[in-house]
Amino acid sequence: MMERIAYIMRLKPDMVQGYKEAHQHVWPELIEAGTRAGIRNHSCFVRGSTVIIYLETEDYAAAARELSEKGVVKRWNA
């Protein structure tokens, strides 16, 4: 059964432009890590300083665990 996950994140106003710019050039290895972890149909929507993230996966807890251990995810988040 596919889980549909959505969450909301608020950015500091001075971080919005940097967030948008970074997400125009998401690293291919980051996308590949998400796909291997079982993430499908991942989207981010920005309105003002609010970010809405949506994704689909069969096991969100397992995907989140797997991604938290990946070096590429740690580098991206830094």
C-alpha cells in the first residue's frame, strides 16, 4: 500500500531565495538516493516562506531511516 506523505516547513524570510535556487539544481545523486529508498512522486511547493513537501512511498519510516544514513543527504542538508 502506498503511503502519501505531506509536511509543511517554514523558512526564515532571508533563506527563501537560497532555498529556491538550490532546488533548481538538485543533485542527481540525491534524487537517485531517494528513488532507491522507495520515494516516488516527490514535490516541493513554495509560497512566500512556506514550503509544502509531498511524496509517496510504500514505507516512509524505512525510507527516512535509509536516507538519514546517506552521505549525499547529509551534505545536501548541510
